[in-house]
Amino acid sequence: AEVVIVKDADEGGALGAAVVARLVRQTPAAVLGLATGSTPLTMYRHLAVQLAGADLGQVRGFALDEYVGLPTGHPESYRAVIDREVVVPLGLDAGRIAVPNGKIETAEHAGRDYEAAIAAAGGVDLQILGIGTDGHIGFNEPGSSLASLTRVKTLAPQTRADNARFFESIDDVPMHCITQGIGTILRARHLVLLAFGASKAHALAAAVEGAVSSSVPASAIALHPHVTVIVDEAAAAELV
Ligand code: F6R
């Protein structure tokens, strides 16, 4: 992977946005893989500025993951987050931006349907990734198969604790999610992994410098030929 160390999340967001903006200018019908969580927010903000005035009506997008069982329209559902943080600020066509279906009744089939939709779109051109403090990508927790496809998973206790900040209490964080698999992520043509802050330093070092192992799902990026890692100084602290 190409590792770029920047000062902070703002500079990293600007750089990540420049990579995405270049793709979208060259390929107006680009297919983006979209991460949620805190990490990509500076990137989405910079992207809205860098692409202001551009016609993004052909851009397609696929979110990485969704909680299972939140009511439709819940503000912390990833459908709502993607609409609020990405679709509206960038002026994308919401109908072209897919998020896995987290309805309990249909979650069982949603993985297969989502894989089919990604394939029908021609695959993901550029996948934006964050990294969990436990080394997850998407919601592929440690132990996930490196060949996994989109499916329902149980969130690790650490991830539920990490994400409790978005909910009233940890008890409100869903137990399950539907996530693109590591195999799904590896099919994207370019991976852009962002990591900001000291809490990511350990997982980031294991991902970038450790052995490829399902115990550190993000280490799977070593299997991909085109990866850009954008990391701030705090998250780079444990790189040798
Ligand atoms: C989000 C996702 C997760 C996050 C990770 C880091 O769609 O798939 O892997 O990227 O949990 O979360 P933040 O950015 O909130 O630290």
C-alpha cells in the first residue's frame, strides 16, 4: 500500500477528497464505495467543496454497511447518515446511492441482493474505508473470513461500545449489522483507507505492517494491488 502521513484529519480529508474528485471528473459515472462513521466526514466536507458545481448525477454509490433492526429513518441508521453527510451535501441522486437493507425480515436475503446490485453496477471503482479500533473494516470483525461477501454479522462488544456515542446509551446500539464482506471490499478497484487519531494507531500498524490475518480484518488490504492509506500523525504513531 501507498501510505501518506498527513498532519490531521482535515488535511487527510482534503487529500482523500482530491483522490475521489479526480476519479469523478474523469469518470462521471464512477461507482464509489462509501464508509460511514466519523473518519470520512472531513473528506465528505472537502469533497462537497472540491466538486461544487460539478454534475454528479451519474455517480453511483454503495455504502459499506448498515445496522440491522433500526426503524426506517432512524437518524443513526447508515441510510440516514449517508443521505445527510454525503447525498445532500454533494448533490448526489439518492436513488443511485445504495445502502444495505437492515430490515430484520429481509436481512437474510439482503446480502445476496446487495452483491448482485454491486455486480450489476460494474463493481466499485473506489472504496473509502475507515478502520475500527479492533482492526475491522466495514463491520467485518476479527475472525471474519478474508473471502466473505455481504452478510449479516454480530457486532463485537468493542464496536458497540465505540459506537455508543452515536446513541443515547450502549443498549440502544443494535446487536447486528449487515456488511460488505472482506472479499467484497477487495473486489473494488482502488481502496482508500483513512485513519485519524491515536485510538487507531495500534490497529493501523497491525493492518499495514502485520501479517495478513483474519484476526486483523484490515490486514487484508495487503492482498490488494491498489491501496492508498491516508493517516494522520497520531494514527501513524505505531508505524515503524
Ligand atoms: C463504517 C464502517 C466502519 C468504520 C470504523 C471506524 O461504514 O464500516 O468500519 O469505518 O468503525 O469508525 P469511525 O470512523 O467512527 O472511527
